[in-house]
Amino acid sequence: MADDKAARLDEIIASHGDREGPLLPILHDIQEEFGCIEEEAKRQIAAALNLSRAEVHGVVSFYHDFKAQKADKPVLKLCRAESCKSRGVEALVAHAQATAGDRVEIETVYCLGLCSVGPNAMVGKKLYAYLDDAKLASIIKEMV
């Protein structure tokens, strides 16, 4: 299995070989596919891009989207930036946590870039806008 994973990492890295500055797209693809960026992936990326493992680790640890370990449960990222606050996201937080219980992790993020259509959230790469209690509950129920 480790060889399969290493081969898949090589494929992901190679798919960005023609890009200038491929590190972030590579990391996003690995995070999406494996749910985390493990130490072996950092070493493999560093070797392929002629970077030190410390340089790769620095980028991974700087951005909150990249995780060192795979999440135990699905993650809903709920925007709590100023625009979403002005559109009522704070009133949704308690309801979201109650609906999610211990089945879904509610992660606070500060700006998903959909300021005009908030409150909003993200699951994986899918964005949700104009949230209210019912829509948020529906999203959470689909996740479990």
C-alpha cells in the first residue's frame, strides 16, 4: 500500500510539473485526496521540487487548510469573517454545533471569498451560500 501511495504522490506532483510555483496546487491536491499532508509526502514533494523538507513543512504549517493528520469525521468550514457576521452567521453557530453533534466537525474560517452571499460554508471543495438554519442543517445531514 505504501508503494501505491508513493506512486500516487508522484502522479500528483508530475501533474503540476509544467506550472510555475507548483507547491500550493500540489499540496491542495494531496490534501484533497489523502485528507492530510504526511511527513513522507513532504519528503517526496521536497525531493521532486528541489526544496528542503523544512521549506515544504513551512508552507504546510502556515496554511490552516493543510492538516498533518486525517480528520476523524467530516469537516464543515463555517465562515465567521466580518461580512458573514453582518449577515447573521453568529446566530447559526450554536444551531450548527447542535445539529452536527459529534458526527461533524465545525471549523471556523475567516473568509471564504463569498462576502456578498453570506453567511457561507465549505465542505471539501463545495461552497454553500445564503445559509440559514434549515439550509445548514440540511448540509450537515448530507455529510453523515
